[in-house]
Amino acid sequence: MIKKWKILSEEDVSPTKWFPILRHVVELPGNKIIDDYFISPFGDAVMILPITRTNKIVLVKQYKHGLGEILIELPAGFQQTGKSIKESAIAELQEETGISTTQDNLEFIGRISNNPTKTNQVTHGFLARNLEFNSEQNFDPTEEIELLLVSPEKVLQMVASGEIWVGDSVSMIMKVYLAFPSLFLTQQAG
């Protein structure tokens, strides 16, 4: 039977508050001690798949310095201090896209972890529908965002072709697709 590790000690060795790092001394099953296991406690994140009233998915295109690439993703961000997961999702959607909505319009899709070996971050995903641009964008100092309005069918093609390749965005798009496949069907002219 698989057992959890026991944390014997924890030391904050963070170089900055923006990149937290903890050094753990852990005891593995079988009494083996590892004295230099490092993790980054980034905290939870939120991600939203926003769909407009005209059935377009709103994507964000921006530079990500960790990879040195301009990437296409879903709107997302860290859980904000003093705000719930849903409040943070609403705030991130407004800040990055200029779309304001209510908690009642957020449908929880699920959660994912991109790297459970080295971080404790969980990304909570939401679907928001029937949206319109009704607010001002409010970027963080390091953000420069271009918005893309794309049909749901095209978003799936972008995932398949590798144009969208950031793990949490791919995962959330596919989770929404599996939960609501009809959202991604080509709309027939009537």
C-alpha cells in the first residue's frame, strides 16, 4: 500500500516572495530520510474558459518569460489574497479580458495540477457563458495581453495542432469539451 511521506522539518529558502521555495527533510516509507527535497508552494490558481454571447471563446496571447515564448492560453491567475476561488476567477477574467460577470455565471469544471512533484499548486477551472466585453482590462505590471476571439471548433483545432500547448489551458479546454461537447459543434446556419 502506498503511504504518504512524513515531513520532519521545513525551511523557507525562498530567494524572493515571488518565487517561494521550501526545503523539506522527509521520511519515506521504509524509514529512508531525504534531507533536500525542494518544493514551491505557489498557492492555488484559477482559470476560466469564457464564451461570449456570439459563441466565441476568449483566449489571451502573451509573453511568458519562463519559456521565453509568446503563448496562447485561457485567462488565469493566482487566487488573490482575501478572495475566494470564485471571486479570484471573476477578478482575473475582468483584469485580463475586460469582461465582468457574476459568481452565478461560473460553472466549476474541475481542478488540475501541472507539477505535483515540485509544487502544491492546484488550478481550479470554470466555464463562463453568454459574456460580453463590459469593463476595462487592468493588467499586472508584467502583462501585455492580446485577446483572441475564436470559435469553439477552432480552439479544438488549435489544441490538436499544438498552437495552444500550455498544459493547464489544454487540460481545461479538454475538460470543458468532455463535459459539454455540444458547445464545440459547428453551428449550422438556419
